[in-house]
Amino acid sequence: MNRMLSTQAVRSASYDLFADLVYARSEAITRGTTVTVTGLSGTDWKQGYTITEAAGGTTLRQTQARSSQIQFTASQNAVSFDRSGRATNAAAVNFFIAPSTDYDAHAVQDYQRRCVKLDPSGRPRSIEGVCT
């Protein structure tokens, strides 16, 4: 049962992140300005993140810290989308989400892990397993 719960927590976090990245990109295009998604605690996105508009500093959306026992880290602490929807980061950004090893005493399998990749085009994609 614990394995199923941890796997579902990972899936939920990855679906939410994917949707929020699409939302931020869409808002950047719609508003014609830069929109930034920033982790609240550096690259530990489990602590939550905000989506803000650069022009007025308006917070468009904010997620709270996740209470589930997962790892949720990113290769960068922020991602920005320009008015054309392209990611302004120099390199692709990877978000790695997996069950916490403290929570799941069994070996974590690839099907339990998720990687959300954001390439410079600004379109996210989600894959099962580790980020490569």
C-alpha cells in the first residue's frame, strides 16, 4: 500500500508541475510579457513554487509545500518564458520527482519516478524514470 501511495504522490506532483508550466507559458504569450516560475526553496521544489508576471511582479499562482514523502528537485531554481512562449534559460531544465527513500523501504523502481523536462522551446514533456 505504501508503494502505491508514494507512486501516486509522484504522479500527482508531476501532473501539477506539467500543468503549471503549460499555464505559465500560456500566460506569457497571452500577456505579451515574461512569466517566471520560481522554486520557493532554491532547487527543492517540494517546498512549493510561484508563477509571477515580470512586468508588474504580480503573482499569478502559488503552490504550497507538498506534505507527501517525495523528492522534488530541479536543475535550476527558476524558469522564465518570454512573450513568444520560449524558455529563456540557456539550457534545458529537468525536474526530478521520486518517492523518498526514507518513506519507501523497498527499492524505488523506474516506473515510480518521473522526469519533467523543459527544453528551450518552452514545451514541457514528462517521462517515466530518471532524468538523463
